[in-house]
Amino acid sequence: MTNLNTVVTWVDACERLPRSGTPVAAAITGRYPGDRDPDSEADTASGEEFWLVRPMVFMTLHRSEDGAEHRDCFVDSDGIVRLPHGLASAETVTHWAELPTLPGGTTHLVLGKGVQSALQNAWDARPLP
């Protein structure tokens, strides 16, 4: 039998950052845009606050498609860059956690010929009682 359970340890992004290139679960905070009334002079802080978890990769140096250079940042699959909490950014990462390994395995990534056997091993795995 295989233990398919995992424990997540959250790390405060103000205290420590992951190694460059590390895929992580990132807890992001920010504010959704509010409804914009063209006749209103209300500020953009009228939207609802949020705090959510997204998969991201931490990079010590990242160049965006527009050529902008970012240091010590979290990048999501859409190329959106978020900085650690406390730095100047509309949405910031408050905490991060290492992603668990693939089900029934000890790695985060399988490529090529090993994928089908890794999938089959995971499907054949039975949780520990």
C-alpha cells in the first residue's frame, strides 16, 4: 500500500523564499477590480479583497514577454508576476509551500516514456488504512 496523503507546510514569504525554479503553491492576496462607474470618481480600491492559492514558480530573475526584468518573484502559468508580500505589487504572495510529489511517487515531474508507468502505478496504489 502507498500513503497518498500529504502534509503542507506554509512558509511566510517575508521570512524565507524558495530556490529559483521551484514550483510552489502560492497564497496570493489582492483586490478584485470593482465595478467601474464612468461618472464616478471612486478609487480602484472599491473591489473585494481576496486571498487564494495558485500554482506558481519562484524565480530569482525573470524576464517578462515585454522585456521587463523582475527579481525574487513568483510567476504563474499565464506569465503574471507577483512579488513577496510587503513589496510594491497589486497582488502579493503572503506564503508559499512546496508542491507535493506526484501520487504514489517521490518526484514532482515525469517526462516521456516514464509517464504511462507512473500513472499506472498511481492508479494501482491503494491508500494506507
